[in-house]
Amino acid sequence: MSQTVVLEQNAVETQSITLKFDGCSSDANPSPIVNPENQSITIKFDDQASNHHTIPVSIPNVDSETEAAVNEFLRKHGSSDEESVRTDAMNDLWSFIERQEIGTVVVLVKFASDVKNFELLEIFCQRVADVIAKKTVEEVREIFNIANDFTPEEEQAIRDEHRWAFED
Amino acid sequence: MMSSLRPDLTTKIFPEPPFTAEHVDHFDLLPDSLLLLIFNNIGDVKALGRCCVVSKRFHNLIPQVENVVVRVDCVISDNDATSAAGASDKSRGPFSSLVRLVFGGIVKPIQAIGQFLGPKRSSPLPSSSTSSALSVGNNGDDDVEQLGGVTHHSPTQVLKNFCDIRFLKIELPSGELGIEDDVLLKWRADFGSTLDNCVMLGASSVIQPQNLASSENNSDTVCGNGNGISNDDNGSIPESFYTNGGLKLRVVWTISSLIAASARHYLLQPIISEHKTLDSLVLTDVDRQGVLCMNKEQLEELRVKPLSASSASKRTLVPALTMKLWYAPHLELPNGTVLKGATLVAIRPSEQSGQKEVNDGSWVASAFEEPYGSAARMLAKRRTYCLEMNSF
């Protein structure tokens, strides 16, 4: 199945360039194939699954530094099958994420889920989990802006039920 | 208000300051499935317990967490539960709690053999129905008990808050077996209704690589060839081993490990019967001395076919066993560590051995993390000695 896009090159000569998207190619790098007869240029892209690790992605709602760090991870992680390279990429991303505001990391969790990148999802979820695990109830509410929707009586009842969680 | 987006229609809306970006609940971005994924990465059961208090949404999701780690604070034996005594008294029936072995100090090997293999004592067992156990806090009963002014809670009670656990790891505060600092003793046991297999690795002393720097400078080629066999060592056990107490000591190590493993297995019954969604259960300790593992099939087997308890103590009956033993007086590991008097014992129930003659190397070597996995592999290449042991 191919999609055809027609571009207008300039206003005077309506020379149109037709780009055909072929989803089934195995080429790592898109290379245009020019067909002189109908002046069409075919650019073949890899299908989604094998290539989405290396195409730079744009991440909504995060700053450019974060987007760059994530893309650097994707590039490095996807570039090699070697364990040490991948581990380095993960460690770098992890160090970067630890320095970011937690709100950003939550946005990244959503992003990773949306693009179905499970390595990223694991890293970001683990970071949020680590933050939650270390904090008190009040701190967790404050850091994540969570409203306490229990009445004081309800909260006390739950605290009593879970006394073991508060004893050291 | 962002809370109106939640599916929970009973959420109360409290008066809040005017809506600004800073007051948005970060988790409003995430569906329950992703929040649950985050909770599944927390592990620590106390942190999960605290989460229940944070908000109604958290409170409703936590019971669905699949991955839970319980770090036990202290282990209390039966006798502690019925009397105010702190340290246990050696004279009270040695079978009932291995904890006693630790608190009572290091037991001499000969005494230990007498205690483990001797006739059944007639001393009355404590009338308390509590098992010596695990407490995220306390005793094995569901009741919260006051002990020395401190309130304790059992893991069974704590885990009642979860209904979907698939991966459960319980970590005891220390290994049960009291041994000298230098001695290495590690075991790994897999159980279904009864013991499926157990591997024990021991050494009378462990010398770390940095301590070797000044000594041992001429025999490295002899020992460092990776298969644990040096020039003057044909892989056999030296005669002296049988007479100087070496064999006896190792039998004690083996039996102690089996007792510890079977006691742990016994303690897990209430948790296993209650949590039918379990895929994997691991009971380990902070010292990494012993690891008890049960996979999904083994857990199901225990639910269907209850364990047989040992008559004299709160532990599972250990069946008749066939054991393979390997020994090396001096074993140098790839990372430079040296084990003296290194011993590997691979244990299986006698009635099992006939069936699957699996490649012993694989399940034995994979029992321990490095560097001990290498030690096991090296030892298993040496001459094999077979032992049989009765059920106990």
C-alpha cells in the first residue's frame, strides 16, 4: 500500500514531485529513486517497527534538553547490539532523568507508552517509582500535586489499617 | 477541576485554589494502567502501604499490584512469643526453631549432629500456635501481638492487602545459620509440596583477592587454570578429610541448610494458600545465605498436595535424599578469590533421582550468583562422591 503526496515546487512552473511512500522496504537509510519518465521520486522508508528507535522523535510538553537526551538514548541504544553500549546508553539516560523535575518524567511515561517504547517506559516508570518509594505520604502529595480526597476520619482509618507501613 | 476526569464518581471535591498549571495532579496525565505499572516498580511493601493513604485513586489501585517485596524486620521464635525472654535458651528443644541456633551462639559440630539426628526429645513444645516467624514485625498469626512494648505484624497479615500478587519476594533480616565470619555457607532450595532440589556451597575459609597480593606468587599457574585441579590434586578427597572432622562438618552444614530451607517452606503455607495468583515466590535473606524458590507449578502442587510436617518441629519433612558431593581443598576462582575446603553438595529426593537424570552441571551451577556460580561449576568437574540420607 502506498501513499502519494504531490508537492508544488514553485509557483511559475507547476512542476510537481510525487513522493511515494512504500512501507515495506528494508533499507536502513531512505534513498530517493528518481523515475525520469514521470518525474517521480520514490523515497522508501523502513516500516515503523524496525526503525522507530533511530528516527529522532519530538516529545510534546518537554524542554529541548530533555528531548535531546531521549533522542540520544534512542540513537545510541538502537545503534548497536552490544550489551555494553546499550547499558551505557541506559545509564546516561538514567543520570539525566534523575536530575529532572518529576513532572517531566511523568510526561515521559505517557510519551513512552504512546510510542510503545518499552525500554523507555521501564526507565521512566522506575524513576517515578523510586521517588514515590522514598517519600512520606505528605511529600508524595506535594511533589505530584495530588489532592487528598479522604476525610480526616477516612485517612486515619486507613493509616490504622496500614500501621505496619509506618513503623520502622 | 481535574478531578472530574476521574472515573471514580464518588470523589469528593474540596474547595481548591484557582486552577493553575502548578496545581495539576501530575498523574491526571496517566491512565490507571500506567500508574499501576509505576506501582509495580516500587516493590517495597511498606512504600506500597503508605501509598494507600495518599489518595483514593492510589488506595484503589494498590491492591492490584503484582510485584511485592517484603523486608522482614525481625524474626521471633516460638519461645520469644510466649515468654518475655530476649535471647533464646539452648535447652528448650532444639528442633523447634532454627532461630535458636543463631541466637544460642555457634553450636559445635558434634553437638549439632547429636541434636539433628538424635532421638525425639520429650520436651513439650510451646503451646502457642504461633509459628516462629517472619514479622514485618512479628509472629505468624494474624493477630497483632505486643512483645516487649513493640507492636508486630505478620507478613501474612500485611499481604492481605493485595489480591493480585504474581511476584513475591520476602527477605529475612539475616541468614538463620550462625557461622564464623570466615566460613562460606550458601544454599538454594526449590520446593513444591516437598523438596525438589537443593544445592549447598561451603568453604572453611574464603580469601579475598586483595589479601593474596603479597603471598601466593608462585603457585598461581597451578591453581589458576580455571578447572580447580592443581598438579598434586587428582580431584579426590584426601584421607585426612574423613578423620579430621572435615566430612562431619560438611554433613552438619548440609543438614543445617536443609533444616533452614524446610523451616522456611513451612512458614510460607498460609501465604501460598491465600495468594493463588502467585507465579513466583522467593524467600531470601539479607546475608544471601539461603534462597528458597517456588515457581508457579510448585506453588500449585503445594496447594493441591499439602506438605508433610516434621513431627518434632515447625518445618516441612525432608524426604529421603540422594546427595552428590564435590570437594576441593584449595579452589581459586576466576576473580581471584580463594576458597579453602570448598564443598559443593547437590541434593535431590531419592525417589526422584531415577527419573530425570538431568545434566547436573546446569541446575547446580546456576544456583548461585557470581563468583559462586563459577565455584560450583569448577567443583562439579571434580570427582563425585555420593551420599544417602534418611528422611528427617
